[in-house]
Amino acid sequence: PGYYYIATYRWHVKNCRCLSTVAKRTCRKRCNPTKTSRRCNRVTGEWITRKVSWKLRGCRTCVQRVREARTPVHCRRKTKRTKRCDKKTGILTVTVTHWKRKGCKCVQKKRVTRRRCKCPKPIVGKRHCDHESSAYVTRTTYWLLKSGKCVKRRRVKVSQVTCSHSVKRKSVCKAKSGVKLVYIGVLKPKGCRCVRQWSLENRLRCNCNRENNEAKQDRRKYCDKHRNLKVTVTYRYVLKKGSCVRKRQKRYRAYSCPPSFTEKKKCDVKRRIQVTLTHYSVKRKCSCVRAVKRRSRKCGCAHKVRRKRYCRRAEGVVVTELHTERWSHKKERCIKKKTTKSHRVSCSQKTHYSVTKCIKNKHYVETKVYEVRKGCRCIKRRVKKRRNCHCKTITRKYKCPKAGFTRRIVTQIRRWDSAKKRCKTVRYVTRRIRCRCPAGGRKRLCRAGSWVTETISFALRHGRCYKRVKRRKQRVTCRHKIRRRYTACKKTGCKKRHIYTMKLKLDSKRCSCYYAVVKRIACPCCCPKTVKHPKRCVKDGKAWQQVTVGYRVLSGKKCGCKRWLKRKTRPVACTKLRQLVWQPCD
């Protein structure tokens, strides 16, 4: 009695289990368990971890072992500064965040300051006019940011209206009075606008119309007897240095009298005297005095005419000779005069034709009547001729058109027209003759599983198209080719899937090969469930083994379920450390 038992446990594997072997021994001394403590040093800001453990030495003494670990507390040195400006209120919030050590902990501290970051926009008032000072006044309200506050300010802008110094002059002349008023115009501001103001600068004379109208009545005319000229004296006023000065003007005008002319009277046949009057003018006292000079002379001869007429047969000309007398003023006597007149006998150039009817549709008789000169006379002559009146039938053959199969043949039937003496078309007969055949073609038809190729062509003979058909037959054979088609299982349900075996077969109606189903196999889509067998001990009792048996559905061309086997082996692991357990004191 008075002993402590120390149980030492050692582990080993037997029949896949961990079995322990206990070795007990007695010991008078028992060591205290290991103690761990942790405290904070507020001065240095460190965590001190102290671990006190005892180790048995020789079952009698417990040796104490002390270990201390110091862990300093480090806080963030960086200062976080955030700014946020509210656009609506215009307030800037500045948040300064920093960490400070308090004992062995890092405490976060924040400092928030608020100030103005944005002032309202300036308000510009409407520009209005100050009529008293003739200036534009604009009032503006604005804010200034000072020490985080918006200070209200007002500003008045006065824009004085300035006018140019350009000077204009205008003059107004009064036609009746002849007075010219000169005005000067200067730009002056009035009601924020530049208005030109006119003022009278001077009065001047602009014309002498009134004096000249009165001077027209003082015009005087007289005759200069020495020069035999007409004189006109006029007075007029001239504008000189702003006043009207009177000036006299003399104008000499030469005049002319009508020219002299001779008037011949008719010859007095009975008396054979002709009177000639010469009219002329004489200048006297600035006027023309008319005078007449008369003169008479003999004229005319005895009015006797003798005619002689004869014919020149070779030329066919009728000659007429007139023997008369005429008065000669130079010789002052009658001189005989012979006048010969000749004219060619001209027969009528008109030719008259008379035509008979067409005789037996072959000919007709045309009678020509015309005049022929013989000496100085015209004699009628008649000439008969036989003319052809047979009208041929005209046939026009047209070319074969580019777009078409027939060409035209137009026959023009004509008959003789006695009135117009020519052939007249009675009617047209149109015929169409085949000139081109349709373009041949090639047809491919399927008949009883064979391709029949028909080649159609046309041949033109004597205006007709003859058809010619050539046929070529080709048997269709299909290759010996097998194809398989698989269906897939649905995600839900156990409905079976199928495997189809297809072979090429001939479609006799379409002359084509198609795949026809020859064989169909139904395959299951569900297999037995996976079975986990209970684990068993293997490898001389040192490992556990579990066998899992399952089935997998085959896809594609394979049909059915495939069995699979899975073996999972796990060794039994026992701890290799010794375990000391203090038993209570006996």
C-alpha cells in the first residue's frame, strides 16, 4: 500500500484489430500534469506564453521544466484616408482611420471632418437696359469657398453703349425756292441703341430755276440787216458761289431758202409748144421772196405710124416694123424712127393623152396629141402607141427571225389601174413556212429500276420538222453496304433501346438506293443494382477488404449489361507510441 501504478500500453494487430499489451509497475512518486498559461505585458505589448511540465526521473523525483515564448503585437502603421463629396449637398466628408495598440490588442480609431467641397453654380440674371444712363446692367450672384464654407457674393456688370464717331451729311434741295438745306447726322446713344440725330448745319442756293423761269419772258429776236442773219438774245442765271448771276447770250442763226426747181408743163399737141417754169427764192430782210421764170419751146411731131409685118419661116418668127417720127431738142426737128418688134410663134407645149382599156390583160393603146410649128403656124399631130398593161405578182420572202420558228412569204397580187396608168395592189396573201425546228433536248426517266435517257432531235425537210428519238437504258445497281443505327436510352425510365441493321435496297420508282431496316434488336436500359459485400479480413489479419459488384449498361453497337468488380483494401493502422496511464493510489 501507498504505491502508484503506471500502466504502459503497447499496441499490435491481431485478426484485423488493434490489441493492447499492458505492463504495470509501481512507483511511489506521481508527477503533476503539464500546465500552460498566457498573459499580456501591457508595457512592452507582448503575449507571454508559459508552459510548465514535469518529467519523472527514477520513480522518485519529478524534474520541472519551464518554457516561455514571447509574441509581440504589431499594429498596422498605414493610415487610411477616404474622401467622399456629396454632389447634392456639396459637403466633403474626410475620414482618417488609424490603428493604435492598447495593451495587447489593436484598436481602430476614426476621425471624421466635414467641410464644403462644392458651392452652388453662379446665377446670372437677365441683362436689362438702364434707359437713364443708356447702359446694359447684368447682376450675377456667386459663391466663394472659404475655409470649407460658401460665402455669398454679388457682382454688377455695367456695359456702356458706345456709338461710332461717323458723321453723315445730307442735303435737301427745294426745287421751287432753289434753297438747299444741309443737315449733319451724329450717332448718339438713346435707350441702349445708337440713334442718328440730324441737325441743320447750313442754308445754300442749289439752283436758279425761279430766276431762269422769269428770264424766259425777256427773250428777244431781231434781224441783222448787214449780215442778213437772225439774232436771238436770251438771258439766264448761273449759280456762282451760292448766288445767282445774270448772263446774256446772243445766238446768230443763218437761214436758208427753199431750193429752185423746174416745172415742165405738158406739151400742147395742137400748138406743139411746151412751157417750162423755173421757181426760185431771193433773200430780203431775213426772209425769202419767191420768183418765177417762164420759158417756152417747140415740141412734138405729126402723129403718123406706118406698120409692116412679115414671117421668117426658117426661124418661125413674126417680125413687125413700126415707122414713126420724134422731136429732137438738139436738132430742133423731127427725126424718123424705126422700131422693130419680133416674136417667135410658140405652140402649146401641152400634150394630151387618150388611153383605151386594157385589152386581154396584155396591152392598151395610148394616143398622144401635140402641136408642131410649121412656118408661122401650129399644126396638131397624133401618135398612137401600144403599151404593156400586164401586172406581175410580186413575192417577198422574209428571213427566218432570231426568235421564232416560221418565216413569212408575202404574195402581192396586182391589177392594172387605167386611171393612174400603173399596176395597183389588190390584196396581200401571207403564208408562214417553217424555217427552224425546236431545239432538241434530253430527258431522263426512271422506269422499272432503270434510267432511260431519251435524246430528242428535229430535222427540217421541205418546210416540216421531223422528230427523231434515241433511247439509252442503264440499270441501277446498289452496293452491298451495311449500316447500323443505335438509339440512346432516356435519362429517366427503363424503356428499351434498339439497334437497327440497315442494308441498301433499290427503289424502282425513283431509281435510287435507300437504307432499309433488315434486323432490329431490343436492348435493356436498366441493369441490376450495385451490391456492396460485407468487408472481410485478409492478409493474415492485417487488412480489411470490401468487394463491390455492379453492372453498367452497354451503349452503341453493344447490347446488354456488363458486370464490373471493385476490391478496396485498407490496412489496419495501430499507433506505435507508448501510452502511460497513472492508476489511482492503492
